[in-house]
Amino acid sequence: MQIIKEIAASETFSVRHPVLRQGKPIESCRFDNDELPTTHHFGLFINHNLVGAISVFEKRHPLFTDERQFQIRGMAVLEDQQKKGLGESLMKYAEESVKTRNGKLIWFNARITAVGFYQKLGYEITGEAFEITDVGTHYVLFKRMQ
């Protein structure tokens, strides 16, 4: 049985670490503003086991003029659970969360290897590729909420 629900920032670490920060200290899983009251973290559970996580931050990006911008960070699904539609479920859940808060735009930095996944969900690239030290090549992707 699959359930998505709000979780604490620290609970995301068990997914963020092996998927996004493998080989780095567990402290690297803590993101700036994780603990703000405007930040929400969601976990995807299968049979009560956390297998995916996503975090939604109320944050503006200088590339966009839209009011009510939200950033997605830490979107990850454990490797043995990937390619099953779980990432799409997490993204759609996050989008609904943003809509309930009258969000007008979602943006995030996507690893080059994940760009195709996000484009299938209606996200667009803006700007040039850039490097995040010790992580790799990224693009800014965005989607305006209807």
C-alpha cells in the first residue's frame, strides 16, 4: 500500500543520503531552511517503509517575476523503488501542496540525468547548464501552476 504524508525534515535523510548524497556525511542531507514553518517535507511510504521524499520551500528565484514561488529540493526515490511511478506521484503531490498555498510557480535545480523525467511532467528548462560542486551538472527547471 502506497501512502504520501508530511514528515519531519530529519526523516528525509534516510532517502536523501543514499540517493542524493551517497559517500558524503549525513549532515550534507540538511538543507538551508529545512526547518522553516513554510517548508514542507513529504514522504512516500510503501507498507510503512519510507522509500521516497520531496521537500517544498517557499522561495523566490531571481530568474522569475511570478508571485508565490516555490522551490522543490531533495526529490528522491530509493534506487530499488525507481522506475515505478513513485517519483511522479511525489511530484504531483508536491504540486497539489503548492496549489493549496496559492503558489504560482515551481522551480528547482535538476541534475542533468533527471531532466527528461521532469520534462515529461511538464517542466521546462530555463538558462544554461551550471555546475554544483561535488554534485554535478544542473539546469533550472520550472512550471507555472494553473
